Amino acid sequence: MNYQNRYLFDQVQQDLAKKMVFLAGPRQVGKTTFAKFLLGKQQQAGYLNWDIAAHREKLLKQQLPPTDFWVLDEIHKYKSWRNYLKGLYDQFHEDKKILVTGSARLDLYRRGGDSLQGRYHFLRLYPFTVAELAITKQKDYEQLLKLSGFPEPFLSSSAVDAKRWSRDYRQRLIQEDLLSLEPVHDVGNLELLMLRLPALVGSPLSLNNLREDLQVSHHTIDKWIEIFCKLYAVFKIAPLGSPGIRAIKKAQKHYHFDWSLVTQAGPRFENLVAVHLLKWVHYEQDTQARNVELRYFRDNDGREVDFVITEDDQPIYAIECKVSDDDISKHLNYFKRKFPQCEAWQLTSDAQAHFISKDGIHCAQAMEFLKKLI
């Protein structure tokens, strides 16, 4: 993989010329490799990782290398990291480029009361997708669906290696990242929750059922899932609410960044599409400041559309996922009638037909739509 082809390469270069850049995203999505590629061979001394004792000592003593470009990896683990970066930027921003990489806390602690306000651009790096990999063949798409979009398992081209990676990934996420982020005493039940969640993908998440399964409080389940979201292990999408429809307003659905965790064909396909859509939405938010959001539709009469993308609270895309069925969903037809200006797609994982129904709904193999994203 040529990291110059990663979808954020040009944007990071542009933003570094103006401010610091915070590059966040799931662990092992390629942030460190991407950052070292940006440094180039001549600037490798500018890479400093808080987890490496010798690098940590240099950072604390402010004995920074005499390079034009600094990459500070995992510095968010330092308690006073925001004030440290504020001082560093204020002193050196005219002469140095500063890229800060990390996972959960870069996203978590940038919100509210931020002493770094106005000093950085925030970008999110997500797994490989159809568009980024320029996939055009069904067999390559199926490989992505099977192995996930994380660089290591995908580039291995091995189902066995991908399963081993996924298992190890979950263990490290809890044992290394989670326990350094939040004080959690009931690690055993938290691990059970992580194992339980993939089977619930695609349906509104019932915290009450999970509470009964694990024999912990509703508040605890909610807190644990929020921690998983902060760690970029899972993400939640809320239902679409609109005055013109009898929509539910509270129940959220969840998906995994590593869709290979989901074993059933339909939910795994839906999860893959969810990550593709979220990646595009966050790219548009981070780089173009568009007011776009990822939602789903479900009303009190049981009608549901898997995904709706809104802009300024108005639906611009509605997407329904089917493994192989070419029959247009009645629920998607209903939604299209309610929002005729919304572009509606029914995506199939297997079927190859591409047509537009009499109601203006596109029915196509998933690649036809996903290659339009990012």
C-alpha cells in the first residue's frame, strides 16, 4: 500500500501548513505508518512516541529533535498534554509542522474548555474502503467484506491471519487502551459485553436486555458502550426525527469498525456499509465543514430504512442493504415518497443488476454506490 494514496494525505499536508493537525481514529488503522510516511526518510528523527521511554524523556525535558516536522504519537497519555502542546505550538508554529496522532483521547478531550482552541485541525483516519482501494471486481469486494478494512488483516489476504488479528485486537483494546482510559473494575463482564455486541448489529440496541444478560446496572452498560465508542471500537447512529413522520426518537443502533467480528452475512454487509458511510460523513465534516450526519429511519409502524444521511437536518441519501434481493423494499419506497428529493439506493452484496425503479430508487450491487464515497 502506497500511503501517499491514503485519502487524507493531501488534506493533512494542506492543514499542516496552517496549524497543528490532530489525526485520530481506531487503533491499528495505520496512523503511525501514515505519519512516518509523511515525515519522509530525512525527518524520521522527528517521530516521538510517548510509549517509548527514551522518547518520553526527551518530550518531558523538551529536548526535541532539530527537524522541521515533529510527529508526537500517543502524547495524549500525558496528563498535561494539552497545555504542553499549547506551549509548543505558541513557541514553534512559525518554524515547525506538528502532527499529533492517537486514538480515543484526541477525540474525547478536544471537546469543551479546550486550551488548544484555534491551534489545530482535527481529522479522522478510518479503515480501507471500496473507494480508497479503487475496488472494481467482485472478488476484491468480497475479500474486503471477509477480512475487514484494517491494513494488517486486509493486506495479509488470509482469513486465518485476519481472525487471529481480530481476536488479538479486541484483547489489546481492553487490556491496554481501555484500562488506561477509564477505571473499570468488572473487566470480565466488560469483555463479555464486547463479545455480545457483534450479534446485535443492525437492530436498535436494548440496554435493558444487555443489563439483564450481564446482571449489571443500566447505567453501567451505557457507560461501557460509551467507552467502546471513545476507543473507536464501535459507533452508534441515532434515528432520524422529522415532523412529517411518526419516527422513534431514542433507540440507537451500533456498528463495529472491524466488521469481520459480525458473523451473519446480512448484518456483516450492513456493518461494512455503515463504516463506509461514516467515513464519508466524517471526512465531509472534518475537511469541508459540512453539516452532515449519519442516521437511520424507523417509525412507530415498524417501517425501517437502514441508513439516512442528512445535511442541515434534511435527508440527502437513504440506503437500504439487502444481501441478494432485487425486490425494492416497501419501507424504502415509503421513505422516498415522504422525501422525494432524497436520493435513494437499495444495495445488494451479491446481485449484479443495476436499475432505477419507477419511483426513482437505484437498485445496485454495493460497489456501484460505495465507490462514489471516499
